[in-house]
Amino acid sequence: MLIISFLFIYLLTACNPTPLVALPTDIPSPTATVTSTATPTVTPTATFTLTPRPTATATPTATTTPTSTASPTVTPTATPRPSPTATAIPPTPPPTQTPTPSVDFRIASWRLWPLALNSGCAKGMHTIFITVLDVNGNLLDGVVVGDTWNNVEEVSGHKGAGKTEINLWANTMEMIIKRDVTSGQPYTSEKSFPFSSYMTTIPDEQMIQAGYCANDLACKWKRENESYYCGGHYSWEVIFQKTH
């Protein structure tokens, strides 16, 4: 079959040579059709202009975030903050709220009786001088005073208005208020310092204030070398005052 085909072509070319030469002129026509088809393909490029992407630039309209700038309007709410602190201050208690006293009588003052008033050492007294006052500081009679061991008792007013005395021998006493002498009503009271008639238990400051020692060094020397100094001849003073 292949040989027959070649023979057929040969015969055609031999019989009609001119048409075969014109064939090259006819060949470009199909190529022209190809160019015409290529032109439509360019048109789709123009469609890119129709893309809505530029419209997406409307997104800046979404930048409505500047509306959040209204937040500065919140700042005025920070100004009233100091006001609650002023109300947090608790009210001061009224001055009438005074604490109730724990005892009926307190120790208003006490001291070692001065050496000059006690008649010196050789003939010095050995007495506890007691004064009783009411809540306003007035002298108060009819109050029983005694020691904590219940060895001795005296009544204020016995040695003058609001005053009484208890002798102190070779011993030591703590004094308290005990009761009302007329009604028998018991009283509570602070205890006094333990009053003694020997310097061994008397503080240096009391010895100096009363004129028995010039200073701490002199008191120390007396305790170490003359412990019986004015022994049995020390007197005391104590003042009790009612608390209500």
C-alpha cells in the first residue's frame, strides 16, 4: 500500500506540475486563521479591569475605629474617686465615752517622807501619813484604810480632815482602802508601794529625793557599809483618791 501511494503521488506531479507549485501560496491562509483566533484571547485581559478588587479599597470605611476615640469621655468618671475616701473616715468617739475605772480608789501619789521633816535619824519618826480624797479632790472622811495583811486599820478624818496615820515599826506594809466606816460598803483599791522602815528595800531615787543620799554612788556606799543607816526611822506619805 505504501508503494502504491508513492506511485500515485508521482503520477499526479508528473501530469500536473503547476498546481503542485502553487501549493506554497495556499499554505499561509490557514496561518492567517490562527492569528484571527489569537486576537480574541487578548480580550480576556481587559476583563481584569472589571475585577472588584479596587472596590475592596472601601475597607478604609471599616476604619470606623476612630469612633473609639469617644473613650476620653470616660475620663470624667475618674474625678469623683477622691470623694469616697472622705466618707471612709470613722467618726471620732464622743468625749463622754470614758472607760469605767477598775477600782474605787487609786494611788494619786506617794513618797518617802523627807529627812528634814522626819526629825533626822536618831529621833526620826516611823509613820505612814495617809490622805483620802473624793473624785473631785476634796478631803474625804469616814473611809477605812489598812494594810493588806489585815494587821492594822485606821479611819480617814482621825488626824484631821481626810487624814489618818499608821505607825510603821520594824516591818513593811502595803496600804489599801477597805470600806466605808458608816455603811460598811466595801471598796476596791490599788495597793501602795511596800513601805519599809529600813533602807535595804527603799529605792535610791526615793532616798535621794528625801535627802538621805546625795546621789546613787552615796546610796550604794551606805548600803554596802552602813546598811542600818537611819534604821527603823523612815516615814512615808500616800494619797488615795476616789475614781467615781
